Amino acid sequence: MSFFGFDTNLPRDKGHSTNAPGFGHHDAFAGLGGGVDGDAIDFEETYDGLGEQLDETNDAFNDDTFGGPTSQQGVGKDFDFAGETSKIAGTIHEEQMLFQARQPPSQQKPSIPYASKPARTGYESYNNPEYIPQLEARADIWGLKPKQSTAAAKQSEIEPEPLLQSHQLTGVPARKMMSLDEVEAMMRGQSFQDAPVPMMSQAPPQSYGQQPAPFPHQMPHGQPPYPGMPGQFAPHILQRPQQPHPQQGPPRQQQIHAELPAQPIHPQQPQQSQQPQHPAMLQRQRQQQPPVSQPQSQSQRQTPQPAPHQRPPSQPRQILQNPNRLSGHGQPMMQQAHPGPRGSFPGHSRGPSFPGMVITHPEQLMALSKEEREAYLEEDAKRAKRNHKIFELSKDNGLMTPQDKNFITRIQLQQLMSATGNLDEKSPEAQIAEDFYYQVFSSIRGAPRQNPHQPANQFAQTYLFQTNSRFGARRQGRGGDNHMQRMEQQVQRAVEAAKAKPKGKQLVIEGSLGKISFSNSKTPRPLLNLKRPETGDKLKQNKSLVADRKDTLRNIEAVYMTLMHLEDHDRTRPPAIADGSPPEAIQAHMEWRTKTEDLHKKLWQDIKIMEPINPQSTTPHPFISILSFAKGKKAIQRIFSHIDEQERITVVTMIVVHLDQLSVVAHAVTSQDEPLSLTIREEVELFLATVIPPLFAHISESPLNIIIGLLGLVLDRTNMHIVARTKVGMSLLTILISRAELLKQSPPKLDPSDWEHWTELYNRLFDVVEPVLPVIFPGNVNDTDDMYVWQFLASMGVGASPEQQQRLVLGVKDRVMETVTVSKALPAEMAGARLANVNLFMRAIGLDVELLG
Amino acid sequence: MLFFSFFKTLVDHEITVELKNEVCIRGTLKSVDQYLNIKLDNAEATDELRWPHLCSTRDMFIRGSVVRYVHLPSSAVDTALLEDATRREAEAAKGKAK
């Protein structure tokens, strides 16, 4: 105490740091509390310490926002920084929101002091994080102490002294520098001090269970570290939206009036005081509520009860709907937006609340300078506006059930499918055409996928795999996932729909020069869109060689296409018909057969085998030309499986007749001087691997007369000196001779005239081959690839007469001796293999290499 | 779709991807999509001295447009089938062009 009775305590001595957010040296309560200084000191013990918890680092904009000392010195508009700043208050505010949203841990801070201040009555329960505030007991406060709070509220407007005293009673040091947060916290503390006992006793225990959801959110968010945050102000901010405020920036007094009715009237007529302010909301809620006998308890439950009903489902959605803005605080603000319109008393819907708020607020405002007030009110209005907006948006929360959302998802998926799907490509056949390699490869290599040779609907099912590979891998092991099945069916239906609705792949806008081509996931937009010249290759006719080659290649491609059509057609073979089959099935079968016939005929034409043979022609027969290409050779095997017996004979005959014209024979004559080129050898090997096996299979089932015919053709029409010196020719001869030998030895005795004919042919063959015997071996003696020669010699030797055998031995004697000599120098394995080859022949004529040793 | 179809069969095979920036990466093909984007597991640069920054990367997603070559395991390719698939593709393309 100073001589003049001034308060000599510096502000920093009064328990509230000047650095703390608030109003610097300007203490709104300093003048008021002068006479009761001693009481104020006592409050230190019960002070809840909210001021200390405030984030000290967050006050960078305090002075800017609230004016601070500078603007309070009445310098004039020239230095109205706060007024200027207030224009961007919204931005600052948002920045703060963002900042806070990014620091979730800071939200937990406020709960600590509650626990750390045991002296504070009414807050003990907050030690337990599960604790639920006595929301309902709030009304009991009104009920128990109506006169006091009403009186305080009314008096506070007229004269501030009584209010201050009530503050002192509840233990708040009046002369501290106080931020709005502190004042509010103080009020809250007061309210709880007022009515702790009735709360505990009256609140029905089971009703606690209804409120766990809202409270944990409110605890942290209710007290953001920065005073400018909406958390503390939320109650009166939130009142705004439902109040019929035509203008958003009302004069101060008007605002106070708007806020005031919420509280003071309440105790006397709880119901009526609530209803007029938010009729719509309350009606809605009331329908859900069981009638309660006590008017007071009804008013208690009315507000808190709906909150648990509505909030839990709506919160996450709100976040989803506003992911960008208010990401962290969107949730609490939304929460507040709900109770705001619903309950006119902020305290009710928010649990531990701020009964003195409305009273104090004008005080607080009055304590501010004009600029501060304007800034504050402007910011306030902005917040209210935003909250109102959020409320508007969020009022439809929960309209859609999860089922609805699934439904929408499926529709979207359907659209996606129809957008990505190509028109008329969804049939199984088109499917296989599109993904042929993968489908067939998988079936061949035994991938865990349905193979494409199964009925059509399974193609459609595999369709899902294309869009989502995750399912594909697990398709078969998948259990009865109902949802996924429905999705799948949906996709199938989507596929159907997409088929029905053709979509252009290009759009030509009228008058424009270019085309816009649409791309989608299945057909990425082609970078080059070339137009093929229609008459391009007609000019090259004079180049006959090139044309021949091209023609041949084209023929081969035609063969392959027909083959594939045939194979595709085979897959669609309808079920076999029996006597009792319905006519449609028979009809389908007949149609299928007709189609098969057509394709078969086409194939026969495609291989050009029936083209007339022109011996004088310089160009080989088209069919033989086909065989000169690797892919043509490969086609033979597939062709054989589609043609009938007669046609196979034709093919074999054709090949045999042109044996010396085959590229693998004509260009593959072995000589001891120069080995065959690699390309030729590969071609020969390919021919032996692809063409000879079906020929062999066919010949080995043919009767003798066919063999005789074929051998006769070889002898008559071909140059045996060439044929006998090639691997392919010799292999074919071996096949023919050995077949004849087998027939000769097999039980059913055949027509002796045939045998005579055969023996005659054999003799001719022997006579023709004998001169070339020394040169039929490929390369020199070190060339190991001579097994086919020994096989040929063996088959010749079997059927040969003793005299012919002798001539055979004479012909190849040198080679036999050389081989035996060479094999002695070789490792045992190789030597054994080579000697075994020689022995093939030696045994056929009743000898053995052992005898030579 | 042919290449997509083809590369799908190479899933779980080891391939070497040569990128247009000369980087060469060997790894197990995990998945491929319509744009021939490639996902590799156990990926490693073939020349780790040259591209040491790739040493620490084991899983890669390669955008299809940056791939120059893909070295295939020949045993995993069915050439005859591939030829047929190519024919079908060509026929389909011809059908569409008309």
C-alpha cells in the first residue's frame, strides 16, 4: 500500500505474467479491485493456473490483434495498427488454426492443470481421463442458484462491482491481467464450485454412458493455448448462427443483448427460454426423447442427449468433407456447431462451461479500446460466419448410410468400366483376342487361372482381373465375400452395359482439322495415327521375286488366321447331340458343323496344296514355298490336326513329290569339304522337328500300297542324288523303308504282288543310292552328326539281299573303319555312342563292330 | 494389349530393365499395367558402381514411358504362342482400322 493508497504492486508481481497472452499492462480489473486487494491475494491459492498453461510462444500477434499497449494510448487513427491488422484477422486466425492443427500434442496440455490442482474443488474428477463432466448437472446449477447468477448478470451490466466480488468469492484474483481465456476459465471454475454436490448426487449414473464421445474432444479443444482461438469463445460464437442476425457486424450492445437472454432467463423457465431461440432443432430432438417428469431434469437432458446421438457418426464425415480446411479444428468446431444452435446455453451442450461468460464478456469488451473491440468483433463475426457455414454444411451429415455409399461406389465403378471398356470387345472370344497371350500362356503353364477353354462366363469373370490384379491372384481361394461378389456381378453387368452402348474412340469436332482421340486405361492414346495407303503394294508386281516372297508370307499368314479361327471355333463346340436333344441344340450343332466345314475348306485353300503342279515353272509350288519359311514349317503340325486322312495323304504326297525342291533339301546337300551354314542347319533341324513328325506319324500308319506309291514318286520325280545326300531326304527314305520292313515282318500277310512291286522299287532305290554311298556322310569322320545315315543304312541293310548287303558294306567300309579308329581315341562315352551308331548298321546286316576290333 | 498381356506372364520372373537414361536395373517383375509401368522387387542396378544411388533401393516402380528395353528370360517366352498372339492383335487392329 502506498501513501496515496495506490496499488504499488507491479503487474508482474500479481501472479500473471505480463508476457502472458492478454492485455499487457492494461488491466481491465485493476481499477475495480483496488479496495479488496487482500482478498485477491488469497485467490492465488485457488487459482487454477490456466494462465501459466497458455502457450507462451503463440503470442506473436497478440498486440497486433488486440491492439496492445501501443494502440491504447489514444494516439489516434494514424497509428491504428490494430484496425489495420484486424482486416487480416481472419487470415491470422486461419493460420493459427493451421498451426494448431499441425500440433496435435498441444491440445492435450489443458487437461494437465486440472489434474495438477487438487486444491481446486470440482475438478478432482478430471484426474480420470475417462471422467465425464456433469453435463446434466449444469441445469441443477441453474435450478439451485438461479437468483445469484441472474442477479450477477443483471448487475454486471449496470455496475461492475458486484460481479467482481462474486469473482473474488470464487477465487479469482481480480487484479490480474486477464485474458478472455482466463476469465472464461475462471467462470467455469466458479460454476463448478457452485454446484459440485448437486451434480454428483443428481446426475443419474447411467446417463454418463451416453456422453463419453463428446467429452474427450471437448477437454482439449475447449482451451486452446492461444486466446484468439475459437475454443473458449465458441459458446457465444455459436449462438450466433441461429440467432436472426441480419447484419454480421452488430454494435456491441446489440451483440450483448443477443447473447444475454441465453442465460439469465433460464432458471425460471428453462423450457421456454430454450425453445424460442432454436425451435427447429429442438423439435427434432424432442421426438427422440422420452418424456421426463421433472421439468428441470428434462431441460438437463434435452441438450446433452442428442449430442451423443448425432456426433459420433457425423464427425468423421465432417472431416472427410472438409479435408482442406480446419483439418484439425474442423472437428471440434463442428462439434460446437451442433450444440450451439441446439442449446441456447453454451454451457449445457459443452459440459463444463462458462456461465459467467456472457456477463463477463461485455466487461471484457468494454475494457478494450475501441480499436480492439472493432478488431475483435470483426474477427468474431468472421468466426461466426464460418461456423454458420460449417453448420450449414454439416447439418446433412449422416444422411447417407454405408449401404448408400456402397451403392454410389458401385455406380461409379460401373461408369469407370463403361468408360474404360471398349465397345463390342467383351465377348469371350474378343476377350481372348485381346489378352490372348496371357490367357493361353497361363493355361499352358498352369497358372492359377481359369483356362480359356472353359465356357464363356468364366472369361467374363476373369475380366475383373484385368482391372484389379489383387483379386486375380486370389480369385480361386476367395471365400464367400458377399460384397466382392456383388461388385463382381456389378462389373459384369457393367460390361454388358458397355457392350450395348458403343462409344466412339475419336471425336471430330465440326470445322476442326484434327481429331481428338480418347484414351483410357485399356487403349492408351496412340501417339501415331497413320493412314495406310490403300494402293501401296500394287506397284511392286514387276519384282516377281519379292512378290513371290510376299505372296508366300501372306499365304502363311492366311493359313494361320484360318487355323486360329478353326481353333477358336473348336472351343465353341456345342455339346454333343443325342437322340433326345432339343431341336435348338441340334440346330446349333448343325450350324457349328457347317461353320467348321467352311473353315476347313478355307484352310485347304489357304495352304495352296491343290494348285496345279507345273514342272516347268521356275518358281516352286506355292505349298512348297510355304515350307521354305520357318513359320510355314511350324504350321504343318497344326494343319495336320485339322485335315482328314485323305488330305493328309495329299500333303505327304505333295512333300514327297517336291522333296528335292524343298529348301531344306535343295540347299542342304552335305559335302565333306564345306559344312552347312548355320542358317541351313537350323532350318533343317526345324524341318525335322516340325514337319517330319506328322509325316512320320502318318506314314507309320499307312498301308504298303501308300508306301510303294510314295517311294515310287520319290524315285520317279526327284533327283535321288540330292535327296540321298541330305538329312531330310534320308530321314524320309528311312521312314518309308523301315515302314515297309515292319509291314513285311508283321503277321498279316499282304498281297504278294505288292511285295514284288516293293522289291522292285527297293532295288531301284538301292541302285540309285549305291553310287553316292561314300558321300552320304556329312562332313568328315570327326563329325558326330551322322546317326541318321547309319539309321538309313541299317534300314537299307535289313531289307537288302545278301549281295546288296555286301555292296552296302563295301560302300561305307571306309567310314566304318575310320569311325572305329577315331572312337578309340575318344573318351569312353563318346566312343560308345559312335560305335553304337555304327553298330545300328552292322547288326542290321548281321555283323558287329566287335568283329572289326 | 499384346505387350501388356505378354508382360503379365513374366510376373515373378527376373527381368532386366534398361531405361532411356542408360540405367540398367535387374529385378523380379511384380506387376505391370496397361501403360507398361513396371514394378520390380529385389531390384538392383546391374552396375552399382555406376549408379550407386540405386544401391539402397530395392523396390522400384518404373514408369513405362522411360523404359527402353526389357531383357527377358527366354525360357519364359512361348514364341509360337507369341506369334499367334501377334497375329490376333494385328487382325484386331486391321479390323478396327476398317
